Amino acid sequence: MTRTLRRSAWTGAVTVIFALLLVWNITQVPTFGAFEIQTLLASTLALAYLAMAQSVVVIGGGIDLSVGAMLVLINCLSARFMEGTSFGGSLLVAAGCLAVAAGIGALTGFVINVSKVPDIIVTLATSFVLGGVALFVLPSPGGGASPGFQALVLGADGTAWWPALACLVVPLLVIWLPLRRSKAGIAIFAVGSDSNAAFLSGVNPLQTKVVSYTVSGLFCGLAGLASTAFTAGGSPQATIAVTSTLASVAAIVLGGVALTGGVGGLVGPVIAVWCLYLIPNIMLGLGVDPSYGQVVGGVVVVVVVMVGGWLRLGRGKPA
Amino acid sequence: SGGGGSTNTGTGSGSGSGAGDKKYVIGVSNTLVGNGWREEMICAVKAESLASKKVSKVVVTNRNGGPTEQIADLRSLISQGVNAIIVNPSDREKLNPVIKQATAKGIVVVSVDQAVTEPSAHVATNDQVAYGRLGGEWLAKAIGGKGNVVEMRGIAGVPADDDRHKGFTEALAKYPDIKVVKEVFTGWDFSKGGQQALDLLNTSTKVDGIWTSGIDYTVVNAFQTLKKPPVPVVGADNNEFLNQLLNQYDKGVRGAAVTNPATIGGVGASLAIDVLDGKEVPRETTLTPQVWDYDTTKSELEKNYFPDRDPTYSSQVEVKPHTDYTPEQLFACKGPGE
Amino acid sequence: MTDTPLLHTSEIAKRYGSVVALRSVDLVVGRGEVHGLVGANGAGKSTLVKILTGVLRPDSGVVEVDGKRVRLRSPAHARAAGLAPVFQDPAFARDLTLADNLKLTGTSHAGFRRQLELLEIRDVDLGARAGELALPLLRMLDLARSLAHDPRLILLDEITAALPADYAQQVFGAIARAKADGRSVLFISHRLLEVQELCDQVTVLRDGRNVVTHARAEDLEQRIVAAMLGERAALAVTEPAKVAPVRSVVPGEPALSVRNLSDGHRVRDVSFSIAKGEVLGITGLEGQGQDELFALLSGDRRASGGEIVVAGQPLSARHPVDAIRRGLALVPGDRLEALLPQRPVAENLATPTYARPSKWGWINADRERQKVSDAIKRLSIDTRAQAQVKRLSGGNQQKVAIGRWLVAGFDTLLCFDPTRGIDVGTKHQIYDLFRELADAGRSVLMFTSELREVPLACDRVLVMYGGRIVAEMPSAEADEATLLNSAHGLAETLADQA
Amino acid sequence: MTDVDARQRSFVTRVVSGDRSLLALLGILVLLVVANTIIDSSFASAGQLRNTLLVTAPLALLAGGQTLCMLTGGIDLSVAMTATAAAYVTGVLSASGSPAVAILAGLGVGLVVGLVNGLAVGVFRVNPLIMTLGMAGILTGLLTVGSQSFLSGATRMSPLVLELGRGTIVGFVPWNLLVWLVLGCVLVFGLRRTGLGRLVYAVGDNRVAARLAGVRVWQVETAVYTACGLLAAVAGILIGGRSGSVDLQLAGSFLLPSVAAAVIGGTSILGGIGGYTGTILGALILAVLDTMLNLLTVDEPVKQVLYGCIILGLAWLYARGTSRDTT
Ligand SMILES: Nc1ncnc2c1ncn2[C@@H]1O[C@H](COP(=O)(O)OP(=O)(O)OP(=O)(O)O)[C@@H](O)[C@H]1O
Ligand SMILES: Nc1ncnc2c1ncn2[C@@H]1O[C@H](COP(=O)(O)OP(=O)(O)OP(=O)(O)O)[C@@H](O)[C@H]1O
Ligand SMILES: [Mg+2]
Ligand SMILES: [Mg+2]
């Protein structure tokens, strides 16, 4: 009991911080209701998925600089083929997109393991490629999605907040929890923690790499679909890819995932994403120049990593 | 009226200082950080708000991102209880739902620089098609109706870029003897555009004129870098470009600045305030670009060149009759209560 | 049927890059047999274990289980085939809970718990993270995990090396039970007494070959030793000069002296001093605090009590550089802590010279080349594969590790098991080197796990047991029996019981 | 005798034939040049050569800093913003004060940023990726605010900087090539022939071993990141000199190429292997490739895909090269 507390201390801390920020934000705005909650949940959904994707890879001892590009690609792909489809059609397209995303993820993992090229380089390269392909698929912003599909995130009348939350929780329960408990999932943690010990314990490195990147790809796919549903279309701009990739890295670090691998979960990063959403909001309320927001953001991330590093050094794992 | 209702919520959240009669809160949404033009646009909103004396504060959301981020920002502004929102949209359609929600709450939404299709929003844009056409026509005349020209566009897939391309192509359609020998995307990145110019001007293909989508002064510099005689260049009203047109005329620099004022933000602000005051305002306000060059409108160049502003500063500081602020107020970039 | 042995390997060979680990090993382990595998450091025992457990693939050779040829592709695969290892370093992922670690190997909790019962290890919490547990305990858990798989052959690679006596007893018990259940055990140890006690058959490995297999017998130990040493014994005899170069005059002022040093953990008030021009040996079984002692002396760790005095001045080092400044140079046991694997030999040799910012400037290429090639000559390092040190043979890697300090300069050399995994010729070169250094007024403190090399290399020897110095003697009197006694802390354990 | 051939190896072969990968890069470069010449005959001209050098110099300097960081097993994602900030400061001050002061101030910016990065990474053990990422954000914010307040004003480079940025010494030799040449030599020989250089490799190859050998790792890392900051500043000022004046996005487009150049040049992002010679070739390859894509007026998608494939392909080649001789 006490241990489970201690082990999830980081997530706990992040949650507390989130709560504080939320209260602060609530006091700032005249009214805080369903609309605000929906903003929080729905607009961060894609990034939350992306943070999950990044977490899975980093926990497995890697890092994925292509999550943003993947999001953009799937966003464009789905938006292009969902345009003018029925709800059923959209779901079909969505399934197809998820398959593509998972496939690309698997391929990435395979290449990394076979080529022995560091994750960061491979994914940097693939991010270029995916970004390029996205521009092929959707040369300029456009596409669309069936209203029904949008309702999956925004609710039938477009004002409900719980669908977004459901979208977040369901994959956690359906994909992550089973994996986390399965041998394959534990193998991801083991490899990230100590690849040699993992191998001696009978873990297959290739398989594990592929699994972690496939799952990551799946979450990236969900992120792409989420932004399609949220914005009812696709946008191929490269800046989106870069920005969201960096945001995902910041989120997992704040969410308690050690960049050295083997440590962390998926809930912490999601809550961290919410914090990262609230911070600029609060500064908006304070009337702070958003440019200073950039500065504050940077400082926060660095400081948290620093402190987290010290805490982890106790466990002999420099962050 | 809706405007009145929103005014009250405005004073409710109006940073306490809302003693005066009509104190509006104006929100700004921008999704490109560290871009000079966009920063000036925001400054224009602040300056106009200040000059109008009817605004208690201006709250700005600005971060890199796409529609997703911008929708979130717009929603945050709504939650903050602003009375009007000046938005530089990252997409034509994707913001429509949230804009509708805003206007339904009685918030005035003005989309500046680029249009949105949401009917309940006001739109204040520079006529980008005209931007391309006017520049194209000037260039065609400047090179005597025949020869090779290079088209240096902005970012592939961005509406403004498409429009300008459209106008430019229209203009050249009238000149069968003019050939577009190269078409490159500068990404509206000055140093990148300069490099591309270096590459292009080194090729064996003769270039008689260059049309740029605003990446101008680095292109002019490319000629000096290469020690080649400059050819006519069409650019935007970037401060440094004006400087070149004015002060390097004797070095043979020829060109035209087609205005694309960042102060469109100020226009948006004044429109918003007018609407809040209950005045009748047409949905669309479109500024037709002016074309400045040394030979015909030297005075404009002189009037609008500010030696102590940075190079990418969009030089048309005032847009009469819309804006009321003084250049100093714009340069100061301080909103009410700052 | 029954006469087909459980395990039969023939002509197993394995090389690591340039290092030949196994030349040709034929090993036969019968059912219900406890089979000992002994051999000098680097003889190839672990490599063989790693091959038999699917960690490494043999370059050639055949492994047969039940007379059926098997290809062991991975540890998991080997486990499935009934071969369960306990490696020298426990195979637990430190960030995972024990439960998760068990899941990786597909071990049933029930079975695991039952084995813990039998090993008399109580209140182990499966929710604990492996990283939170002590190493000896982890080894026992590792053993329990292997046993829980109800294996047909258990491979124990020096499991007793770092175990306290009580755990060791439990291990012997487990081996006896396994034998009773008709399982077979491959038992690797440097402790011949254990081997003699436990094993029905003992195969001796030398230089990657199985030289002989003996059944249990009275004079087994002598036989084993003879087989293990082979021509080394011969060499030792043919070079009487090397034996115990007794130095009548033990020089005066101490180069380094240690008073009541302790790290509050593994090292318990250790006191000794080493004189200029002396080669002082330290020996002991694995895990008696020698690693920690060297870490303290080299400034890699901070002491909790006692003091280190170098040339009359007390030393309190925050960082290895502080010790190095005072002339204490460390040659770590694991070459991975000494070498820059991807860099050339010359660079490896020269690097310590530039550690201090005052030396960051321009390199005098000629002087460097001079010093480096001197070191290369002096240690006769084989520079054929000098482009990257990781390609060198283990012996030459060890030479480079030592050579760095010849280039950089030092007063007292701290060598941890300098002859580990090194062939006999090189060993003697290293002994000679130490002697030369001593004659030149330097001093050498060397830990060695090979008792036999004490008289060959040292003037004096200390024996560590349980973090203490339990014996000190001139190497002339340091015959193996005496050393072994004190190394096993026999005197002390008696004292405890009294 | 062993030391003798050691000497020859380190001198001759290490520069050319010693490193087969360098030859391969040279081959690729030549191939690209030939291709360009086929595409446009005038490519093989002194003018274009000068032009290529002109464009490559700043990139190569940025990539130089990147190489240093990567050799220690780190990375610096703030180089682009550092360059921009340095150039911006130089520009603003040039408009008012003396050119020398302006340049010094610009370099000062690079120095400070690098020092902060270095201390954070070396002393406080912040992951380099995160640290430099955060730093980039911080700089963007400060610069944006500054451009409207304490750094507002014209950012026109002084004639001196302009000359450095785009002027020509003789024929095809631009001034910035001279700057590059000097700093390039400092890097190449600094890495090969100075104590610090050796430690950079040592730290990157085996932190533990370096520490036990008496190296204070944090000192080395601080030095490296500071040097990286300075190089970025120089590069930024040169870029500014070429553009004539500085905007907030001046060097933004150089970040990924700076990493790519180092990777293509054979420097391992895990540290310990590589060097500046390779990076130089990497930068040249990227520059020539860019020119080619401009000549072909390839549109963005193709460009990006090509970029990605080249980086991955070459990195893969190196990985195979190194993994072959691991035991
Ligand atoms: N990873 C490796 N790389 C290169 N050489 C190795 C490696 N592991 C072992 N060797 C070499 O192979 C030889 C045999 O190693 P092995 O581990 O089998 O010895 P051992 O019999 O287990 O020695 P010990 O008694 O110390 O356990 C040694 O000389 C060693 O130098
Ligand atoms: N990378 C290495 N660094 C240092 N020594 C090595 C290395 N590889 C192998 N060896 C030597 O080879 C021998 C066997 O190494 P390995 O770790 O495989 O077996 P081991 O049983 O752990 O050896 P030991 O009994 O000495 O601990 C060891 O004595 C070790 O000295
Ligand atoms: Mg051993
Ligand atoms: Mg062994």
C-alpha cells in the first residue's frame, strides 16, 4: 500500500499540481462549466494520445521524434478519405488509418532493431518522410469528417465533455492495461530498464522493440483521428508536427517517464499534458505576454527534469 | 442587444479597473510565434485599443500550432469573457464552429489577414489576389512585357499563397512573351529565400525579373552578394526593402513594394470596437494593396520608411480611415493598462 | 536408453572477436549427477554456460540433450529445453517488481514460493522492485526462480562466489535436493573444497579445452589443481627466479597507509600500510569488500570512517582526480571501467595525461608518441588491432588499462585482479612489470583472486574476509593452504562460535 | 616499429584512406556535383563554387557545434535560436554602436547560452535534449519580447559584418570561408591534437572510464556546450551578414540540417565516434543537395522524403560499419 503510493508518487505530485492549477484557472474565469471542461479535455485529446505514444517508446528505452509527423499524416489521411462519408464509412476509414499507423510503427521498430541505428536518428529521418507523405496526401488544409465521427469526441450536440474523456480512458483500458499486465508489456519495461538482464530473462529484443513502436504508432493514429474529429479536417503544416513532437517529449518528462527508460506510466503524461494546457491559460488570465509564457514553459520543463533527475539519482538512474 | 450583454460580462472580468463607461476586453488569437509581421499585427491591435480609449485590456494567445491549438485558444478567450476576438485564422473552415459559439455568446469576432467562411464573423483582409496581380502587372511593365521571371512563393498549401499565385498568374496571362522560368517556395523564410535566390541567379537561365511573395530584401541582397546587376524585384512593404528601393536606386536597384500591412490587426480592432458600439459595419473589409516604387510614388517610400525599425517591419503603419493610433503608439506596442 | 547422458556437448568452440574463449569442449553430464566445472579465470566456463543457456551461439560444435541435437536460440528456448541457469550477475531488471520479473520468465508464483520455503528464505515481497534488494538475496531468488521451472539441468556459474556462509549452505542443500529428485547440476566454482564436497564428476577446463574429467576421489583436489595448472605449474617451476623474490630490506617510509578505514557497509575498519618499493597483495573470495576498499582508495567513493594517508598527508578524495593527483592510480577489475572501447590504443594510453584542465591545451605529438610507444614496448602490447581497443584480446586490453598509468605517471598503483582472464605468459610479464616498478621506488597494491600468484608477484599479502583484514604474511609463508584457510575466514568463524 | 606505423596511420591514413566512410562521403559529394552540372551546365562555375561555399560556411559552423555535443553523447537543439539571438543582438547594436562592440555582444550571447546549457547538462545532469529544447523556447520568448522592448530597433548589420557575410576576398573565396577555415581548423585539430579534444571523445565513449581516469566530466561538457554556443553565435552573425539584416526566424531553418550534417558526416549521436572532417563533408553534401532540389524545383514533399531517406541510409551504413567489429 505505502509502496504503491511511493511508486506512483510522481503521478500523484503531477495530479496535485494539476488540481492547484485547475483551481487557480477556475478562479480566473467568470464561469467555469461544461464548456471549459470540454475545452480542456477535447482540445488536449490529440496531444494526450501523442504523449501516451511517446511514453510507450521511452519506457522501452527509446525515443520517437516522429510522433508529430505521424499525427499529421494520419490526420491528413483520415480527413481526406472521410470527407463526405457516412458515419459507418468514417469508422471504416478510421480503422484503416489505425492499421496504417500501427504498421508504420512496427516498421520503424523493426528498422531500429535491425539497423542498430539509435532510435533518435531513425525517427528523425522517418519524421521527414512521414511529413513529406502527409503533404502528398493532403497538399493544403482541407478534407473533412462525418458529423457522427466528430460527435465521438465532442458529443452529439458538440457541447458534451465526457465523450473526450471516454476517448481517453477507453484506449487506456483496452490497449494499455492489458499490455501492461501482459508479458510483452513487461518486456518493454524490462528492456528499457536493463536490456541485458531482460535478454537473460528470455526477452526477445526485436519483438519487444516492434511491439512498443507498434503500440506507439497506434496511439499516434488515435491522435491523428482525434484532431480530425476535433477540427473536422486535416492540416499538413510541418510546424504542427514539430510543435506537437516537442510537446509530447515535454509532457512525458513532466509526467514522470524517465528518458533513461524502464520507469513511468501513461497516466502521468496525460495529466502533464493538461498542466501544460493550463499554464498558458492561467498566464492569459493574468494578462501576461504569451512570449513570457514561452520562457516560463521552458524553465518549468528544465527545472522539473532537474529535480526529477536528483530524485532518481537516489535510485542510481540519472535522468 | 447582444453587444450590450457582452459588455457587462466584459466589465465583470475587466481586470477590476472597469470604472469607465464602456470598457471592452479584446482578445487576440495568433498561432505563429516569433514572426515579425504577426507580432506587429498584435501590436496594432494593442495600439488601436489604446487609442480608442474604449478598451480596458487586450489579452493575447500566441503559440505555434494549427487549428487544434487555435480552437483551444479561442475557447479560452471565450471563457475569459472577452467582448471581441481578433483572430488570424490558421484555417478557413476549421474554426467556424467555435467562432459560431463565440458570436452566439454576443462576442464580436473579426478574422484578420485571412478570411474565415463563418458568416457570423467579420473579416478584414488584405486582398491577396490583388497583391499578386498588382505586383505581377508592375513587374511585367518593368521588364517591358517580355522576358524570364522567377516566382518566389510562400508556403505550399497556405490560402494566402494560393490567392497571390492566382493573381500573379492572371496578371502575366496578358503577357504571352513573359515566361515563368522558376517557381520556388521560400516558406516565407528570409534567409532561406536569400539562399534560393543565390542558387537561381547562378544558373545559366537568364532572369529578367523576380516576383516574391514578400521575401524581398534578401533577394535584392543576393544580387550584391553575387556582384550581379540587379533586375526588378517585386516585394512587400518590408522596412528593409523600402530602404533598398529608396537608397540603392543609384546602385540600380529597381522594384515595387506591394503593401500587405500587418496593421490589419489595428483595422480589425477598430472594426470590432465599432461593432461593439453598435455601429453598422459590413461583414467584409478588404484592403486593396498599394504599389510603391521609386519612380512614381517616391514620397510614399520616404513617408513609410522607418530607419530605426527592424527589417521585416511592415511599413504601412496607418490604415486610414480605420486606424486612429499614432506610429509611436504602434512602435511602443503597449495595450491599455500595460 | 538410460545410458544416453542428459547433456552431451561435442567440440564446442567460441571466439569473441580476437579472443578465443572456447577451442573445443566435450562435456558429458549424466542424469541426477552433480557435475563440477572448474578452471582458471578465463578458461571458458562462463562462456560455456552462456552457450548452454542460449545467451551466446557457439561458432561450432554440437549440443545434445537426451541424445537429441538442440539449437539453443535464446535463454527462453534453453529454459524450455530444461536447462535453467543462474548467471554470475542476477538476471533481474532493477526497475521491475519481482512479480513482473517472474512473469518475464513465465515462473509460477506458487512454485517460486515453494522453492523459497525450501531455501528457508522468508517474507520476500513480490511487490518489491528488484533494484531495492541486496545482491546476495537476488542471487538466491535467481536460484529459486530457476528451480521453480523444475529444470532437468541447473547451471550455477559461481553462485557461491559472493554469498554469505548461511546462503551458501542453503545452495548446497538445494543441490542435494535436486540430485535426489534426479535433476542434474552443472556447478562452477573457484572454490575447490566445495567442488570436492558436492560433485560426482569434475571436468577441468583449461584455455578453452576440457583437459580431463575425474570421478569423486580423495585426492581429487590435487588432481584438479594439476590439471588446471598444466604447463603453468611447469612454467612456475622452470622460473624459480619468479618465486618469492624475498626482499630482506622492506623500505622505510610508507607510500600509503590506511587507518581504520570503513565505508559503513562492506569495508570494516581496515588498517594497513604499503611501503615505497613494495608489491603488496590482497586476496580473498569474491565479495569480501575488496571492491569497495579499492573504490575508497581510488577516490571513487567516500569513506565513512578512518583515514587514508598518502606520503604523510591525509587524503580525502571527492573525485578520483584527487587521488590521482596524490599519485594513486587505479586499474579497475572490469576493463569496461578502464577503456574507451571505440578509441585507438594510443589514445587510450594517453588520455589520463590530459585529465586536468591545465593539460587541455595543444598536445606535443612527438612526446606523446614517444611515451605511448614506450608503454607499448614495455608491455609488448599487440598493436595489430589498435584502431579500436575493443578489438584487442582480453590480455592486451588489460595491458592497455595498466599502460595508461605508465604514460601518465603514478606513485602507488592500485590493481584489481590485474591477471583476470589473462594467459599465463602475460601474467608473468605483469609480475615482472610490478617488480620493475617496485625496484624503481614505486609501490603496487594488487588484489588477486588467484592465490597461486601471490608468491609469484607479491612481497607481502593481506587476506580479506567479511570486509576485514583477517591475515597478513610475507608471501614466502603464503602457501595456498594457509591463504585458503584465512580466505574462508575459518579462524574467524571459529572465534564467532566461541 | 609498431609505433612507427602508428605514426603513419595517425597522419596520412586517418585524414583520407584511413576512414573509408570519409571516402564514401567524398564520392557522394562528387556524384551530386556531377548531377548538378548535368542539370545545369553553369553549376561547374567559379561563381557557383563560391556560392556553395558561401551557403555552406554557416551551416558547417553550426554543425561543428552540434558535432562537439554529439561526440560527448549529447545534442544541442538550441543552436538555431542561439544563432538568431546572437545575430539579432549584433544587428540592433550595429545600428547604433560600433561594429566591434556589436559583434562582441553577439558572441557574448552565444557564450552565455552555451555556458548555461553546459552547466545544466554537466553539473545539474539535465538531459541535453530537454535542456536545449527548453533553452530554445526560452530564447524565442525573450527575443520576441525583446524585439518590442529592450531590443527594439533596426537590425541592420554593419558593413564589416556584411563584408564577412557575403563579401569576397578573391575569385571564388568569400570572406566567411576564411572564418570557417580558421574555426574549422581549430575544430579539426582541436579534436585531434589537444587534450580537451581527447577528453571529448573519452567522455562520449565511456563516461565511467573517463571519470576513473581523473576527468571531471562536467568540466568537459561545460566547455563543449559553451564552444557550441560560440560557434552558433558566429554562424548566426555570418548568416545575418548574408541576409543584410536580422529577423526573428533568421536561423530557424538551420536546426535540423545542423544535426543531419553531423550524422551524415559519421558522428555517432551516442558519442565517442566521429569528427569534424566528416561533418564538413556532410554540410557540403546538404548544401549541394539543396541547390539541386532548387534547380529541379522539386516541391516540398519530395524534398522531405529525400532528406529522410539520405539521413537514414547513411546512418545505417555507419551502424553496419561499427557493429561489424563489435565482439
Ligand atoms: N564479452 C567478451 N568479449 C571479449 N572476450 C571475452 C568476453 N567474455 C569473455 N571473454 C574472454 O573469453 C575467455 C573466456 O571467458 P569466460 O567467461 O568463459 O571465462 P571463465 O572461465 O568464466 O572465467 P572466470 O573464472 O573468471 O569466470 C576469457 O579469456 C575472456 O577474456
Ligand atoms: N569486457 C570485459 N572486461 C573485463 N574483463 C572481461 C571482459 N570480458 C571478459 N572478461 C574477462 O573474462 C572472464 C570471463 O568474463 P565473464 O564476465 O564472461 O565471466 P565471469 O564468470 O563473470 O568472470 P569472473 O569470474 O572473473 O567474474 C572474466 O575473468 C573477465 O576478466
Ligand atoms: Mg568468475
Ligand atoms: Mg565465469
